[in-house]
Amino acid sequence: MGNKTIGTLLGLAVTLVLAGCVTAAATRKPTVPINKVALVSLSVSNWRGMVSGTAGDAKAEELINSTLFGLVVFTENKLSGFMHVTRLSSFIGNAGYRSLGVKNELGLMLPKVNGMHVELFSTSNDDVIAADLKPEVARKLCADLHVDAVVVVYSEWAAAQGHFVPTRKALAKNVVSVWDRNGELVFNKRVDEMGDAVIGGPYVTVVNVGTIKQWSIAYNKSFEQIAKEMKAALKS
């Protein structure tokens, strides 16, 4: 059976391993130019421990955490391709930014920048999954960071398994939102993508230093698609 067929079968299986569906929120066309943005939150969820696999929970968490700063860099670099980006490294210690964050009560994994965790802005699981912000929080973040809009990313990591060919691939489900300085949601998109390599078979996911990169690959593929749509939506 060819690689194309295997890929198709895996694609069909993705719908069976997704967590609760994220309904695209209503967005408004920006009323002011968006030229400068900041990535203010990026969180990763290991859905039902599916990334743990052969590594075990503690080791898997360590492996996931080892990838998170790279996701921040990749995300900011992609955004900088069509907008000016105020990078997290320049404001991670900003008092206004940190005062708006909430305690991480959902067991999410958050990148560290300059030794400090990236902030989370909701204790509601539904809000986090939707990359949601309260309008007043979005307005305050934009004002404190002197940007036109802020970007929130939620990424859910799991595994996709085929039916007829029961091989597994890394699966990343990214939800990205953009909020302008008026507190309006101006972009919201979800894209699910798989890694490139097989990482296991029936009921077994091999998680180690080599395979953890497959989730980063899946995240990057997803965010690349989202960035293209974001550019079209915000720069039209």
C-alpha cells in the first residue's frame, strides 16, 4: 500500500481522536490597521496523556517542555513575515502583562522565556481551548505592550491512528486568535496537522527524544497554514 493511501487512512482517523469540537467564533474585520502584534500566550495540552506513550507521563512532560521555546520562536518568526512583532523576550517581565495572568489550574504546559512562564489568561477550559480572551484583557494587553493586536495560541497534542493500516502519527490541533486594541476578535482559526513520520502502531505510541520532534513538526505545519490565512484576513 502506497504512502498516499496510508496518509488518507490516517487522515480519516483524525476525526475520531479529536477532543471537544471548537466552533469558530464570529470575527470582525479590523477597523484600524494592524501593523504591530505580540504573541501573549501559547499553551500546549497533552490530551488524555496520548503523548506519554512509551515514555511515561513524567518523561513525556519533560520532552514536551523541551520543545516549547522552539514553538515560540517559530510562531513569532512566522508572524514577523508580514507584521512587526514585539517579541515575548522583550516584555515577559512587564508588570502589566504579568498582572493580567491567572494561575495555571488546567495542567497546561507553558513555554519559558528568560526563565519566566508565558502567561495564561483564563481558568476556563472552554476559553483556553478556543484561544479566547476577555475584551478588557485584550485592550489592556495592547495598551501595556504598545501594539495594535495580540495573538493567543492553544495547541492540543495527541496521536492519529489509521483504521486499516493501524500506524500512528503525531497530531497537533492549533487554535489561534487575534484581538485588536479595541478588544475585538478579528481572527480565529483552527487547523489540525500530523507529523511526517510513523511513531507507533496499534495502541502504542513511541515517545522519545527523536519522536517528540514530530509534534513540533505537526504544530509548525498547522501554524504555517494559519499564518497564511491570518495575513490574508488582516492585510486585505
